[in-house]
Amino acid sequence: MEEGFDIWANPSSPHAEGRRARAALEDARERIKRTLGWEGELIFTSGASEALWIALNRAKVERRIVSAVEHDAVFRAAPGAEIFTGDEPLDARTLLAVQHVNSETGTINPVSDMVETVRDNGVITLSDCAQSAGKLGLPKADMLVVSAHKFGGPIGIGALLVRDFNLLEPVGGHERGYRQGTENLPGAMGMAAALEADEWRTTSAQRAAFADRVSAQRLTIGEQVDYIFALTHPSISAQALLIRLDAMGFAVSAGSACSSGTLKKSRVLDAFGVPDDVAARTIRVSLGWNTTPDELDRFAQSWASLA
């Protein structure tokens, strides 16, 4: 990022400084695609929320169908979207959005299998991979959304991965006309560097050991990742848990970070069929790229003292 600030200029400018910035931007774009194993196009955005907005609002479709457990950003971007039930007739006029890894429970949705099921009907598929990119292999959807700060990159940079630009209606401006606003060159370079670093302070074995220690209180909903946990306390409310754990030095949330300021029941837990009384005692614990084994051990001990 420091290198990006040193060479920053508007990458769309034709002068020498602009051309230098453009070269650095395109280098970051190719590095990100290569690290993720993506052979299509990449549109830089300010994060996952903007990428979702572009996909849901600029796709050349008439219908938008989304799963009930999507991130709130999906419902804000497409408030009129239909909720997926599995019984809908799907055709080439339809966009189907299914999150890869759920941000509140860590559940892995079988996106690639769903894509195979609807591909012959010409359905355009979109998957929010903010919680999986850089950690799991990407699903085989037509459009994917990634966010840099989820894998140790800077805040304020993300991307929409698109199989073919023809899936989207251009709006003019930057990023080949598919996004307005000057590109964030330092952010793009930081995003590429973070992906390439792939630096988890904890090993998969250490995360698995942590999962075993909190398994008695973990909500188990399908196949799950080892870095997002929904933990339910036997008697203490989620809001009280947040306060007590914060005093112990742990930053956790109730629901996704974008909606954790509310006191209403999590829409995602409700969609997964979690009873109201259980949801009211459930918190979300996520492990970051810089989480250490010592922090996992201290949290497990603190949680045991509460539970």
C-alpha cells in the first residue's frame, strides 16, 4: 500500500503518472485473479456491498431470486428480490444469488452443486464469497463477490468477479465502464499482497482444536468452516455476553457485523430455523488472519468460565 501511495495518480489519466498508476492497477488485478484461480473479469469496488449492488442491479435479467440467509447488503441492494424456495421455475431471465459461507453461522452452502443444477436453464448465478475467498476454493458461479479485509487486506477495497462482461449493463465511468469512481490503487495493491501472503497465525489443527473446545455450545448447521462460530450460552443473553466478553478483551458480535447494533432477532438464524430463545443467547465469534493460538486458548477458557 505504501508503494501504491508513492505512485498514485488517476489510473484513467493519459499522462505518464497516470499510465504508471494504470500499470500497477492492472498488475494488482492480474495477481488477484491468479491467486484466486479466476479466469474471468475483475471489477474493483469499495467492498463487498458495492460489488453486490453492481451485480444485482446491473445484471441483464428480469428476476432476482436470493437465498433467505444472504447478508443484509443483498437485501438492501435488491429490496424487491424473491426469496429462493427451490420450487421456482428458473430461466435465462433470472439471477440466483446464494452466499458461499454464511457470515453468522459459518455454514458452507453447496453453491457449485446449485450452479450445475440451474446452468442448463441459462440462469445467471451470483455468490457472495466475502467469507470464503482466500480461505476456500471459489464456487463455480457466474459472478462472485470478494472483500479484502476479510483475508487481511485493507478496508475499503473489494471486487466483483464476472465470468463475462456481457452479463452486466455498463454505466460509464471507470473499470471499463462498469463502475463509477476513481480506482483505489493503494487498496488494490494491498489486496493483492494480502491474498498472496496467505498468512494465518493459527493452523487448521489449532482451529480444529478450538472448535472441539466450544463444540457443546456451537450451533451446527450443515457443513461449516473452522473460522466462524455461532455459540449459544445456556442462560446469558447475547447482549450481556457481548458486554462481558468485551470486558475480558474479546471483540465478538450478535449477528453479522453490519447489523450487530440492532436488538432484534437475527434474520439469518430465523431462516435457519433456530428457536427464538436460542437465538437470543447466541453470539458470533470469528477468527481473523492475525488471531493467535494464545488468543484462542484464552477465549476458550473465558467462554468456559461463563458457560
